[in-house]
Amino acid sequence: MSAERTFGTLFVGFVLSTILYGLTSFQAYVYFTRYSKDLAPLRFLTGILWALDTASTGMLAHAMYIYLVRDFGLPIGVVNATTTFCVSNTVTAIVIVLVQAFYIWRVWTASSRNKSVSVAVLSSALTFGFGLASAIQLFRNRDIADFVKATTWALSLAYASCGTVCALYLCFALLYFLPARKELQGPSRVESLVAYALNRPVIIAAFQVAYLISTAVEPTKLYQIPFLLLLGKSTLHLNSTRDDCAQLMYLLQYTSTFY
């Protein structure tokens, strides 16, 4: 495992996730200034998710400083995962399960309590469990060179697999249970399709599948890191909740993750 490959993929993921964080902050500002009469639980959870996003971005920035400035030039074998990097992985697992809970509630409501939602509930619980197990494993063994060892890889693969099952179910369930409505009546076809994709977590499912494939096929190259960091961003969901909230009374709001 080379330092260029390891820190290169981490840097790319950090840059992309930071761009999404900027969008998240802008969207949160617009939401809180324009929709002050929304339900208190919705506003509270929106703030919590933005706060988690902020904390995760700050911790990743600290980790990048350590790797690319303070420890620049050190052999990869002597570089360890920072505490902030470990904690940010825990935050990502929390954000992903909150996103999944939001969409599970959405499917439950839109489908008139269809029992098939139990698939999402189980896979979401397993995703969170494997996510925490991966974070604990990282805390215990911080040697970056061990990121691709069998135990770590197995946990990451289970984490990605369960998250993908949940994301795909939610995506297809919402495509089936929610009608096209006004998302497809936007000012342009492109904007309409983007709004439609965000209201049904198509983009999240795509990132989750990419995370699974990169984890399963090329784990030693760490291509999965950018996808995992993007799944921990809320901007993918903040765009989609406002209109449907008035109709379905959403209790949860995310946005990216996850996945």
C-alpha cells in the first residue's frame, strides 16, 4: 500500500465531501430562514444533521492536516489513523442510519404500512451495527497499513453490503409507492429529473452500490473511501424534504449518505 494511493483517495474524498458540506450549509440556512413554521421535530433534526456534518468535516480537516502537513514524508507503515479520523467514521455511521430511518418512515407512510419495509429495518440495523463495529476496529488498530487486512475488509464488506440492500430497497420502494407528482413539472427536464432522483434516493443508492463494488473488487486501492465520505453528507437529502414534508409530515430529514 503506497502513501500516494492511500492519502490520494482520502484527499479526493475530503475535497468532494467538503464541497457538499458547503452546499449543505447553504441549504440549511435557506431552510431555517424560509420555513420557520415547520414542525419543531423536523427543524431540530435538520439542525442535528447539519451539526453532525459540520463536526465530521472539521475532524476530517484535522486528519488531513496531520497526514499531509505534520507527518508529510513519513513511511506509510508508521502512520496511524488519528482520533479525529476514527470519530468521523462513527459520525458517518450515525448519519447513514438517520438517513435510512428517514426514508424508512417515508416508505412506511407512503405504502400504508406495507410489511415489506421490515427488509429495510433489518438491513438498516445491520448497517449500523457493522458501521459501529468497523469504527471500534479502527479505534483498536489504527495502523493504516492494516486497513486492508482480512478482518477489517470483512467488516467493511458487511457494512457496505447491508447498506446497499437497504438503499436499493428504499429506492425502488419509493419509486413504486410515490407518484411522480410535481417533481417532473419543473422549469427544465434536467431540473425535474434531479428533483425526482433526490425525492427517491436514486443518487444515494448509486453511491452505496459504488461503495460496495469498490470495497469488494479493489479493497487494497482504497477507492471506497471517497464514496463512504460522500455517503456521510446530508446535502443529497436537504434538497428533497421540504415539499413532501407538508404532505407526509416527515419526522426525519437528512440529507447526502450514507450512503
